[in-house]
Amino acid sequence: MGPVKPSTPLVSFLERLQQAALDTFGSTNFDPKFYVDLSLKFDLTTTEDAFDRLPKSVNGSLTINALKNFIERYLDSPVDDLVYVEPVDFVQVPIGFLPKVNNQKVRAWALEVHSLWKNLSRKVAASVLKHPELHTLLPLAEPVIVPGSRFGEIYYWDSYWVVRGLLVSKMYETAKAIVSNLLSLIDEYGYVLNGARAYYSNRSQPPLLSAMVYEIYKRTGDIELVRRSLPALLKEHHFWNSGIHAVTIKDSQACTHTLSRYYAMWDKPRPESATTDRESASKLLNASEKQRFYRELASTAESGWDFSSRWMRNSSDLTTLATTSILPVDLNAFILRMEIDIAFLAKAVGDSRTSEHYTKASKARKKAIDCLFWNPKMGQWFDYWFNDTCNADQLWKVGNQNRKTFASNFIPLWVDLFHSDGKVVEDVVSSLQASGLLCPAGIATSLTNSGEQWDFPNGWAPVQHMIVEGLAMSGSKEARSLAEDIAVRWIRTNYAAYNKTGTMHEKYDVEACGAIGSGGEYKPQTGFGWTNGVVLALLEEFGWPEERSIDCLCHSNIK
């Protein structure tokens, strides 16, 4: 079936505790992640022995009081693992902050969003650094910006939009610290983990570290950061382009292309959602079916789009996830961006050999994306579904393109090699306008209302940003006008929801201005790192004229 990265004894014990908590306390307000984020007050042997000695009833269940007392005596809260730290470079009103925002109401709100970096700033507690074996939190050396709410640790792809926002806020040292932490994960594991917890070591997330380094270098000219980053970026590129992640396809002209897929090194319930995963798998009949399903769940979590009808054979049945049999458009666009970034950064430090190698790799991937994903009639890039039955080269078939409409079909436009092609931009603009994805408050993730969070009617900050930035950087007046229209709608819905709730949100319902997103396997979260970063980046790009209202207008879908 594929490789499995071993779990740790601590994670295995906390999974047992998680199940016991569900059985004992019930499902009301139960969050499985909370239990695998707990840390031990004593060593694992002592803690596990005490747990095993807890009195049980005839049917083997624990009493509520016994389990409550055990947790209180032997375990510490997850919030104790990370402590507040004042960012070294935060100032209340940065010099040159958002010069194009002329509306005072919008400027005041943008400064409130800027101040949220202080709320989300953390460093790993001394107790974690001293006794890492008692914690699932990884002992990162530098301060972090966390997403918020239940996500109390750094996450990989979230960090790109956090960095983009920090750069707007002139918080260059905080941005560099985030990159340093992610580089340290590559040094330790060979790839950036999904997040900074021991139980995330079986998978990565969309690879955007090179883009973070590039953006910081562009603003600061820090060539030493580039030098320090390049060896790790080469290692990460190898991770995504070899072994289980690499798939070879032969196109209709008999040319061979190698592209990448998501594939987690795991075939059990995800520790942070183990009770949920077991319940989802309960209708499957045998162990091998369950193992396959668990790998698909973890691989979908690696995609960042967990969960969506995009990965499912049947949009109403989560057990039909088939992520490992899909070549995703956006992943390959991200790796193309990585290759372009590495070529640029290598050239900046005078390494022409590496620069030439990755320029060549980027041209090969651009050709593969053109041949396998791009559909000129539809003006979109479509995910490609392949038969994962053997290791032999796959033969490309046009019918294997997934022609359903997802926002990811437009993400390649974010990459320079695509948004610099005038004909492609023209086709993509027409296709996006006719797609049905453009809603009163932004871009919907899909057209399918499956109840999963990466589906209609939810809109997500990173998706808005990549598509808007791709349109804006294209040089086309029509594309930039569309980009600004989407950005204005998105900024308005963020502002309206903030006014109503006092917080920034993880996702929004794009059917109505100010509506908050829903669906998925956990309650909607607030904070929120990447949402804050995208609002600041969009305001920097487009500004906000004094006469333009920030309040919700009666928007219809964009035509």
C-alpha cells in the first residue's frame, strides 16, 4: 500500500486517552485534537501505568470523575506549551503602512487587523524545550504566529499568507523567524510537516516555503537568508518529486512527463481526528479498505483542502476519497513556482549551475501542465485522475480530466509563466466569469454543497488571494478590473463579519456579505492568521479610495 511513518509512544497513548474521553464524557463539545495536544506532567511510563490502573465498571468504562481527576493530576493543558511573546518588530502604526488606503474607516480597521499579529504571537515554552519527550508540540527555536483558536501551533501553508501580511506590517524579523522554523523542520525530517506537532510528521502540506523566502528577499534584500534556505529548498523539491509523490504520465504525443501528487505516509486514523476517522470508516467492511481510506484521509489533509468533493468519487460519501489517484493542478503549480523561485534565488547567490537546472525543470513542468491539465476549450486547468493500479507509466486520456468546477482550476494563473501569457489570461478571465464561482462576497471553493468545508458556499482567503493576484499581475486591464472587484467584495465581507463578531474568521460564506463559513469536521475557527494576511495584502495592492464605502452593498454574482 505504501510507506508508513511510525507514530511515537506518546501519541499512541494520547490516542487511547482521546477515545476514553469520548466514551466517558460523550460527544457534546468534544474536540479530539485537544487530547493529543495535552502534555505529560510525569514520564510516559508513570502516566500510562496510572491510566491503566483507573477503576473501571463491569462493562469496562471509566467514571467521569476518575478520568477528570486523572487528566488534572497527570496532564497539562495544551495552552501551556506555547507562551505569549511580544513580536520584536511590532509597532502600532508602521511607517509607510498601506499608503493607498485613503478611507479613514478602512485604515482604522486595517490597523486593528495589523494589531492581531500581537494576539497570535507565541514562542515554545521552556518546559517543552527542556523535556520535549513529554509534549507532542515540536520544540521550535524561534517565535511563531499561530492561526488561532484550536490551531495553537504553526501550520505550513498558512504561513505563506501570514508572511505576506507580516511584510505589509513591516514585521520582517517575525517573518524571517517563521521561515527559520520551517527550515529547521526540513533539516530534521527532510520536508516541512503539516504542522508543528509530532503527529503531523506523516505528511506535509502545499509547498510554499520557497515563495516565502522569495517574498522576504524581495522586500529586505536579505541574501544570507537566501543562502541559508537554498539547501533545504533543494531537499524539499526532492521530497515532492521522487518516490510516492512522483507520477509519470505519457501524453497523446508519446512524450513522458513526471508530475506530483499528495500521498501521506500513513494508513491509520489521523491522531488529531482518530475518533472521527474511525467512525467515518465504520461502514467499510474489511481492514484493507479501512487502511486505504485512512491513507486517503491523511493525504487529503496534506492537500490543505480537507475535505472537499474535489477528492471524492461520490460527493456525498467521504469514504470514496481518492486523493492519491489524482494529479492536482494547484500542487503542480506550487511546485512550478518552487522551481522558478529556486532558479531565481540560486542566481541571486551566484550559483548558476543550480539556477540553470531549476529553470530547465520549470520549463518541463510548465509543458506538462500545458499538456495534461490545460483545457483550451474550457479555459481552465483540470485535475487529472489516473489509475493507481501499477507503477508503469500512465497513458494520458482526455476523459480523465475532472471537468467539475473548482476554484483550484484557476490557481495556476498565480504563477508568472501563466499570467504572462495574454491569450491564456483572456481565456481564463472569460471562463472564471462564466464559472458560477464568482459570488456576492468572493470566490466559492466549488459549486457542490456537500457539507464539507472546502466546498460551496465557503470561500477561503488563500484561494481568493492567489486568483486575485494572478489576475492583477497579468497586465490585462480587464483581468485587473475583475481582480479588484473580487478583492473589494472579499474585503467588505471580512469587515462586515469583524464588525458583527469582533474577530477575523477562517472561512466565509460567499453567498452573502458578512456571512461566516461552516461545514467540515470541526467548529468554525477565529483568529485568523491567513485571513488577516490576505486582507492586508489586498489592501496594499488595491488600496481603498476615500469615497468607496466599506459597508456591504447589495452585490449580485459577478458576470
